[in-house]
Amino acid sequence: RYNGIFVASIKPAWLLIANKYSKMVTGLQHIVSLNPKAF
């Protein structure tokens, strides 16, 4: 019972972190594709 509440409260934070991380990765891939010789 308590575990379900804990997971429910933590899930939105993980979604936000995952969203930020995926945007960062997309941004890095964009930079690499713009300037491949630098990497």
C-alpha cells in the first residue's frame, strides 16, 4: 500500500528527468551532425 504511493509520487519526477535527458541527447546529436569533424 505505502509502496504504491511512493512509486506514484516518484514517477512524475522520473518522467521529467527522462524528458530533459532525451532533449539533451537530441541536442548533442544535432550538434554532432552539424559539426562532425569536431568529434
